[in-house]
Amino acid sequence: MAKDDKQLSQKIATRLLAPAFAAFEAIEAGQVKRAQLETLDMTMKLARLAGQRGVRVPAASEDLATIVDDIAGAFETGDVVQLDDDQITRATQWLKAMRNQLGHARNSTLLALIDDLTLIATLQE
């Protein structure tokens, strides 16, 4: 992959996962919104889709799934949820690994993933 292509892939990967990192900042601040949980859910779907397209991505993050499920449950019940700091750390590390791996993917693959996510989001509406 040419240097310019690699830089573009890294830029696309960074922008693609920026909302997930923002969601984690909100979680750490205790101010997460339902839309941010949906972003994290879409990030997990992105990982599955990337793997299906042959992109080497980290294995699914049980920590991220648990965090999303716990917070979603708290939204439903109105309860306060106490998250494990180690889980948050591992989920954040997973996001960083995901961003790094996506940064090595071909631009055409990343664009196809964006198309896939757009279709999924449209169907969910």
C-alpha cells in the first residue's frame, strides 16, 4: 500500500471510530446518551463486518458488549450502573486496536464498510 493510501486509511479509521471514543469519554464522565450507546453497538457491528471482509480486527470485546448492555439496562430501569474500571480500560484498548487495524485496511475496503454501516443504520430506522 502506498504511503498516501496508508495515511488515508489511517485518517478514515480515526474518523470512523471517533464517535466511539467520544462515547467512552461520556461514559467516563457519567454523561452518556442513548445515541452514544447505539454508536458503540454499531462499532461492534463494524468489527464483525470488517472481519467478514478479511480485515484483521481484534476479537469481539466482551467488555464493550457488557458495558453497552449494562448502561442500556440502566436507561430502561432508571437504575444507576457502576462500571468496572478494568472493563472500561480493556474496552478502550480494544477500540484503539480496532482503529489501528482498520488503519491498515485498503481504502476500498473501508469505503465498503462505511456503505455496509450506512445500510444497517438505514434499515434500523
